[in-house]
Amino acid sequence: MKFIDAFRMHMRPAGDGHNRSLCGKVRRYLRLNLLIVLQLFVLIKRAISVCWQGLHV
């Protein structure tokens, strides 16, 4: 638990509270978008592989 807190303190950018919260929101937004993009990529990749197998059969 201590390590996680230290990591959070390290990752937190220097600045006032407002700036910090804004950075947190942006980072969270980017992280969510990254997850969505990765899921879409996996789905598209799967669809392409299924179509490719369908064409070759």
C-alpha cells in the first residue's frame, strides 16, 4: 500500500490543486479511451481473421 501511495505522489505533476485535478481528469479520459480503442482493435482483428478464414475455405 505504501508503494502505491509513493508511486501516486511521484506521478502527480507539480502545480496547484486545480491543475492537478485537471491532469488527473485528462489522464483518466485518455486511459478510458485507450481501453476502448484496444477493445475495438481486438474486435476488428478477430473479424478480419474470421473473414479471411471464410474466404479461404
